[in-house]
Amino acid sequence: MPGFSGGLDEIAELPLTEKDELRATRTVDNPFGAHFCAEPGELVRIYSTSGTTGSPSYIPLTAGDLENWVTGSARSYAASGVQPGQRIVSTYNAGPFVAGAALASFDRIGLTHIPVGTGNTERLLQAIETLNPQAAVLTPSYAAYLAENADLRGSSVQRVLVAGEPGGGEPAFRARLEEGWGARVTEAMGIGDIGVSLWGECEEQDGMHLGARGFVHAELIDPENGAAIGLEDGASGELVLTHLQHRAAPLLRFRTRDHVVVKTAACPCGRTGPRIRCVGRTDDMLIVRGVNVFPSAIREVVGSFAPAVSGNVLVKPRTPGVKQDPPLPVAVELAPDGAVDAETIRARLREVLVVQTAVELVPWGTLRRSEYKSTLVER
Ligand SMILES: [Zn+2]
């Protein structure tokens, strides 16, 4: 292309890469897709995505790729303040999934890692009680589930590291987790095709720093038209990531579908990487009479009514698809002895998110809890 020097300043001149494009180029001979560019014998690992939509994608890594993943993840998790020699209990089923590389980063930090896997609450509580870990890593939904169902305030856990879905950065949700665990909550985030735990929050709890700096280049775009948005303080848009050092299956301007807000002001922790907060998945977004609404943003606004509400919400679109006619029905669960006026919540949602909702208050315990990831929208 004329005048293109190949520098990152000009990267927005290049086309975006969509997940579907990767799928479309997979063949019997090349199950990874056309972006695979290593020799098959160089691979040390092939992870799978969880395949919630369609068949799983395979993610190949060379030894160098895996090394960089673990390094970036270790930086992100170390930002939380966990120290070498401390114990961390993890609840991810690594198995075929990229989370395995995140777990390897605990060894790199020098932590004593206690893996207990997913969906075994009894084993987890037993491990916390017996082995006294200083940290626990889990999804925010599972952290909330445990805080409701167990008395953790007196436990040894001082740091709860959450990842796997948005939520850990929502002030009201975070406050609920910190109250329930008697611990500090920080979040981390990655995306399988690019890398695990690319981002991790420091003790300032003011957004996740780019731990994978030097391995990954971050950009923002307008999800509607793909136009580049400058990485300036307060900017928001869809996160687009480019591999800088990846060998096996490098991606250029990959659309993550994560909608984020950027913070670039100096962080007192001294880390200079840009920070983000994930507002939600572009895939979960609804458009109510022209207004973009993320279910997680609804949860955040509703959460500000705690302790009257439990913090659990369920958005119930009346029609399939993204576009919705107002009012958008939202079930809001009350706390055990909570009392609040539905109209007050409706007015606050209208004020903050500029969306017309129909708020229905439901009693404590009505909405389903998750031991993995939450569903905020009833489809
Ligand atoms: Zn910081």
C-alpha cells in the first residue's frame, strides 16, 4: 500500500481480522486456519477453545509462544500483589483450555499453587480451611456464589483474583465480593486466540494493566463501523489486538468483541502500561431504540442499590436479536431483607444508561446462581 512504512502508528490502515475468518480458512490439512505459519513439528502445545459457539478452535503454540504467554500472564497476576512463597488456590479446569498457561504463570511468580478444579465447592472450602492459601483465583460469578454460600470472611484468603468474564471491575459487584470474602478483589483478562491473562489489575484497582506489553499491541475501534479510536484517557470501544512476537498463529488486528474503557493517567503503582476496564462483550450488547446497552452495565447500576438488592439481575429481551423496543424488561433480585422501589431503580437506569426499562423486583434466591460464568440475558 502506498506510503505505508509498516510501523504500529499506521496499523489502522490494515484490515481487521474476525474470528469467523479464522474458522472459514480451516481445512482437513490445516485445522488451525490460514494464519498458521510454523512448522508442525515446532509446536509444543495445541489448546482448544471451549467451543460455546460451533466446533472448538485449535490454538497452536511454539515453545517461544508459550513462554511469552506465561511471562505476560505472570506479569498480569503478579500486579495483584501476590508474593512469591504465598499459596494460591485455583478453580479452573485447565485440561484442553488456554487457562493451563495461566496456571503455569503461578509457578513463574513463585507461588505455591493448589489446583482444585471447577465445580467442587466442598474440595475448595476444604483446601482453604486446611492449607490456608493467601489468594484464590476464580470467575467473579463463582466468587459471588461462594460468598453467598460460605462464611469466608475469617478465612486466610486476602486476595481474590477474578477472571474469565467481566464483573470484577464493576464497583458494586466488587464491593459485594470484597465484603463477602473479607479480601481484596482484582481482575485479569485475556482472549484465547491472542493469549491468556493479557491484562491484570494492580492494587490500585483502577483498571487492568497490559501485562503482555511487548507481546501484544492494543487498539480500540468503533464496533459499528470499525473506525480507529485513539487510546486516550476515557476512550471506549471494542478492543483490537495484534501479536507482536507470536510465531505459530499470529493475528493482525484481531477483533476481541470485548468492549472496554481505557485509562492512561499515571498509575501510582508505577506500571506504565495502559489500563482497561471491560464493560461487556459486544456479543451481549442490546440496542434499545438506538441506545447501546450492556447487560453488565445494567447490573452495575442496579448494584448501586445494595444493600437493598442482592446484585443479581436478569435482562429479559421480549424479542430475539439485538434490537429491542423499549421498555426493556429487567428482573432485579432483592437482598434477603431488602426493600426498594422499582420505579427508583428504573429512573436511575434511565438517568445513567439512557435506557427505558421495565423493572420487576423478585425475591431473594429467585435468580439462578452460577458456579462458573453468569448469564445476564435470558435468550
Ligand atoms: Zn497500577
